[in-house]
Amino acid sequence: FFAIDFVGMAMILAAVVLISVKDLIKERRKKEKGVIE
């Protein structure tokens, strides 16, 4: 049970990190496009 819980939490944390990183990249791209235009 412990191993399954650990893997599950690790996958959830990884998903949250990926989503937050994608949002940051989108915001940076928008800012860069705005500056260029």
C-alpha cells in the first residue's frame, strides 16, 4: 500500500508541476510576443 501511495503522490506532484510550468511558458511567450509586436 505504501509503495502505491508513494507512486500515486509522485505522479500527482509531477502532473501539477507540468501544468504550472506550461502556464508559465504560455505567459512568457505572450509577454515576448507583446514586446516584439
